Amino acid sequence: MVRETVRLLNAGDLDGLRQLLHPEIAMWGPTGWPESGPMVGPDAVVRQFERIGEDFEERHSEIVELTRAGEWVVGGLQWHTRGRGSGIESTAELWFAHRFREGRIVEIRWFWKRDDALGAAGAEGAPRP
């Protein structure tokens, strides 16, 4: 499901993404992010992804790691972007912890560091797969 989430975001398919979100979803941005959250409910989460997309002419994410930790999936991704106004290209590494309920994503927490994402999922120090 996490891979499908990234595929849908890369394709700009926010309606498809909405189908993967639990009605009670909450999402938090990483420390220092302008909209740190929580964004609560599918509409707020989708709106945040739309807002982020407005800043970039091009954006693409690639998963670099996935680890299961109980009801959580922790992962890292490389986020490649090109600014809409500036044309500046950049790559950022972001880490996330997704929690699931009833077959949908109910919680998303974003982090700058792998260990922080693992800690949020209660898997601090978990080995790399």
C-alpha cells in the first residue's frame, strides 16, 4: 500500500490516493516544515499534497527502504523536485511512518531522519532489511 501511495502521488492521482486513506487519518509534517500539522481527515491530507505540488514544476519520489514495525510501515524516500519559479533542482531524503487501520492508512508522520521514523513506530534501532 505504501508503494501504491508513492505511485499515485508521482502520477498526480490524488483521487486514487484518497481511496487509500482512512476516514480518521491524521498527518504530521517533519520538524520545521511550514505546515507541521496535524492535517486531519482525507480532505486535509489531500489538500496538503496538492499545496506541496503547487511549488514544483516537477516532482518524483523513489522509495529507498521499507520496514514493517507492528501495525506501522517505516520507510525512506528520495524526493526529487524542480522549483516552479526558480527551475532549481533538488533532492531531499524524507522518512515516514505509516500506521494502518481497517486496510487503510490512518496515520502518517514525516521525519528528516530514519531513527526518528523508527522511534515513532516503536522500532527504534531496528535493523535495516
